[in-house]
Amino acid sequence: MMKKLFLPALFAPALLVAQETPYLFPGTSASESAACRDTVGISQPGSGMSVVPMVKGMGTPVDTLDIGDTSIQVVLKDDNTWYYIKNMDKVSRNEVFSEYWDTEEINSYRKFPLDSLPYRTVICLVDSVSGWTCPNQAKVYSKFGYRRGRNHSGVDLPYPKGTPAKAAFDGKVRFAAYTRGYGNLVVIRHENGLETYYGHLSRLDVKTGDWVRSGDVVGLGGSTGRSTGSHLHFETRYKGFAFDPQWIADFESGKLRKTVFVLRRSYLSSSSHYVPESIEEEVEINATDEAIRAEEERIAAEEKRIAEERAAMRWHTVKNGETVSAIAAKEKTSLARIKELNPGMNINKIRIGQKIRIN
């Protein structure tokens, strides 16, 4: 920490200027926006304070100032310019890095009850000192959801062996080891409560307990574990429950869809997929309590529908000598319907023991 210097009064009015109207984050109510501003600290645009640059230029840092009771600090330079940094001592004391913190378990939230989560959780993804790096800018070739009778808890991105895999957000490495399914796996927990998973790596470049910044290399792409070719398996989880990463990012463009994400509890199901331009994204900025209650009722109904649909699913386990056409005839359905229910399945290459959805 650099030595504190006396800050002349002339700096004060130029550094921070109060706004009269608090900023409302898109898709949130006033109370949720306030909670989000509290989460990211004063540096988040619209946090109730706006920043006015002093003088452009490059200079030598001469002082570091705390900003109230936040995890943000301002570094002043000798030419009257400045920039933000995180106070990592305060960040490390955040309870998110101690609760359900297990360095041996892949999912340390295994016993966390889903029904204890609210219908809506406002998650600030980036702010003035926290960025986003797309793990790999490419078209998703294997999506989130059910795949060959199993849950596919993330997305698969093309990733040649040896390509550096980068952390999506700032955070602390909770797990970094080889596992039978994921192969070499890195799990990073972030300040907003999210965890991101990076699987099938050919090499681990971080260890448990490391702090990483968005864009830091955590390993190299590969095909370790249960994998049929070199690719990056990327997951986003909240309280241990996976949701479709495409809700927050457009991997083809490499960009976040929004800086503040409203996670609905109904997303935390393998049956829930990102739907472009859906009604889910059309929440009013100034949502009233009545509107939020109506949305919660709609979410509850959607959760019920998903549960009923999942309970009604039927699967056929492939036996020796069977073909998809024969299975369709046996189960009194059509070949086209089986192909529709099992996207990505090669009907000419099925294996004994494979599960095929039939309704």
C-alpha cells in the first residue's frame, strides 16, 4: 500500500459528483437496483455517484484512497488523473468466499435446497473494475440441457488442444484437479456468487486458492476426461445449480448480453434453455411490486410445467441389434419424432446402453 498523502480540497469536487436520481438497472425494480449498487460498490455506473475525469494523461501513482465502506479504491497519479482498483483485502473477506467453500468437492453446494432460492436473483456481472472475457468466441456446438439421456450442464465450444483457456470474470479458484468426467477441471467462484467451470483441459495453470482476473489463463484446451475430441466445456452455476450460459453471453460475438442479469429460479433446470428475444427478457425497468408478484406466479407455473414434463419423459435403453427405426416402431412413435426429441444424435450410430428419449 502506498503512503497516504493529504488530498487538497480542489480534488474533491472534481472526483465525485452526486446524482439526484438513482440509476435503475435494466430488468430490475428500484429495490433490486439498490441491492445491485450495494453489491458492486460506488464504481458501478449509476451507483448514485458519477465520475468526472480531471486531466487526461499518464503519470506516476502517488496515493491510494478508500471510497467509503466499499471494496473499491481510487489510485491518484501525479498528473491529476486516476483509476479504480479493488481492495483485495476487503474482497477476500466477502462471505461468498467462505460459505459452502469446499476444495475437494466439484459441487460444494450439493445439499443446498433449490426451493430456498427466491424466484428472482439480481446478479451484477461486471462493473468499472470487473470485466468479462469470453472463454472462447465461437459458435456453441453442443448446448445446455439433456443430451443422450444425461444432463449436459454447460455448453461445449470448439477449442484446439493447447489453446489458452481464460477466466470469464474475476474470482478465486475453488477447485482445480483431474476428475473422471470433466477431466482437468477448474472451478472459479466470483464475487457475485456465480461459479464458472472450465472442463476437459489438457493442462491446469492455476491451483486452489489462487485469485484470478478476467482474462487470466487458467489452463490449456484439451480432451481429458469423458470427451470425444478437443473442446472447452463451460458452465455457469449459482448455488451449485447450473443454468444455460447463453442466458448471459453470446459466444459467437464474445459479448455479454447485459451487465446486470436477473436469474429466474426456473432457469436452474436442465429443461430450461436460452430463448432469444423471449418474454423473459422483456421485464420493465421500473417493475412494481404487483408486476414482480405476477412474474413470480408465472415463474412458479413454468416450474410446475417443467417438473410435469420431466416426470412424463420416457426413455428407451438401446439393446443389442436394435436400430432407431426399430425402436420407433416398438415404442409406437415416428423416426422424425425421435430425431426431434434427441437433437445431435446420430441415428446411424447408436450404442448398446444408450438412452433415447421417446416422448
